[in-house]
Amino acid sequence: MKAIQVHEFGDADVMRYEDIPDPIAATGEVVIKVEAIGVNPVDTYIRSGVHLIRPELPYIPGGDAAGSILSLGEEVSQFSVGDRVYVTNSSGSGCYAEQVSLPAGNLLPLPDNVSFAQGAAIGTPYGTAYWALVNRGRGKKGETVLVHGASGAVGNAALQIAKSMGINTIGTAGSERGLELVRQQGAAHALDHTQDGYLDTIAELTGGKGPDLILEMLANVNLPRDMEVVAKYGRIVVIGNRGPVEINPREAMMKELDILGIARFNATPEQMATLNAAIGRGLADGSLNPVIGKEMPLAEAVAAHRAVMQPGAYGKIVLIP
């Protein structure tokens, strides 16, 4: 089969499109015919060697995919050959390939109303958004959440999940196309984060109090301002960051606000089961509907890794084997 392999950590150019043997399902595993692969920023961090996850080389990148089951290993009873599935609870590697063998517990049924491309956009984006909004951010019905980078895959997922929970949303984006997507997802307000002072109206938009919760995708740029505009007793969940930042802790003291990190691999099996069940219900009833921004051939993984790190995010970048 064809697959992307990384033989050394480094820039996107270290990825190679190669022929490797087809996988064989071990006990408790299934082999999937991969139909679509989600590209995430975390894939680039692992590939470059700066992430806590450092796979043994050579390795195949990618933690998100969707496809149909080709074969079952021993002791697998919850799936059948031909079932449509998507990957969740992944180790963060193995999916940039025409086939992948994974533990059956890392897979969930893909509803018939969800395409394979959309299925590849579920695991990391929706899992991250739910974990940030619900588990870490403690978002509640009637509150207001500000979602930075709301036109990207995680931000878009957060808007949809918040709407399904009765949480009011404000989203930011960096292009008119992205702003329109934010509005389409039900945000009460869409703010252009390329404009100076784009958060100056946030108090007015929230009745003078500020957002109860902020989901932050670029903390090294936005965290100081987040601390200024968030409501008293507010919460800021740091989902993304690309460098150090200087803050004034007095802002946190005077507002008694919480600044929270997120690392979904800290979730317990019980927490992941609750998360996956909630996402599954949303997919089935249509309240969660992944937006695909671009489909690219698997052979163009290098270009996809560069694209996913560019500003102006719009939906999910998906690779097609």
C-alpha cells in the first residue's frame, strides 16, 4: 500500500510517499481501508519533533481518519467487515496511509448521514472542542463563549457544540469567507481578528460583563487581552499556543478568573466514553456537522502540513488516499 512515512523529525519535507506492506490485524485490532484522513496542527508538531509524543522512527503520521473495515483480528466482536468507522482515542500516528490497523477501541461507528471526509474531521477537532468547552471550560446553558479562530476545524466544532448546549457564541476569523462561516454556524457576532481593536466592542456585545468563557487558539498572541475582556470569575481555556507570553497576573487576581490548559490524553476512559457518546448523538441528529475546507491527495501531505499552519483557516483539510 501507499503511505506517508517520516524517517527523521524535521520540516514538512521529511515526509515521504512510499510503498510499504499492508497491515495485518493483531488480536483486538481491525484493519481499515482509509477513505479520508484529517490533517491537524498537532500532526506538524509531532513530525517536527517538538511534541511530547515522539513516535519511534520511521512512523506514519496522522491520528484522524475514516473508512470501512477490511478485516478483524481475534477477539473483536463489536464490528463487522464493511462497517463504516472513524478513528477516535488515537495515539496520534498511523493514519496517513491507504490502510491502517488500530485497536477496535479506537474506532466508533460512522453514521450514514456523515461522509468519510467529514468522519476524518471528527476525532481531534470535536474531541478537543468538547473537552475544552465542557470538561475544562465548564460551559453552561445561557452563558456566552468567545471562540478565537472559529472558522477553523476546532473552533467551528466548538461553535456547533456550544449551540447544541444553549450557549451563546461569539467567534473570530481572519477572512470574510471565514467570518461568513462563523455566522452560518449560529454565532451571534463574528469579529475580524486581523483588525486592530477587534475586541474593543466585546463588553458592549455581552451586556457590559464580557464573555463567561474564552476558547483560545493562539495564547501567545491573545492571552493578555483575553484576561482584560473576560467576565469576572471567567474561564480561559488555552487550546493552542506557539510561543511564550507575558501576562499581568493581577488581571487574574482581581477577576478571580481561571486560566486552564487542555491535553485530551489526560482524560479517563470514562470521560472519553461520555465525550464520544455526546459527539455521536450530535452527529446522528445533525447538530454537529463537520465542515470540509479542502480535500487534497495523500501524496500532497507536505503541502497539507504547510497549509494547516497558515492563517485564514476555513474548516478541515482532508487527505484522500
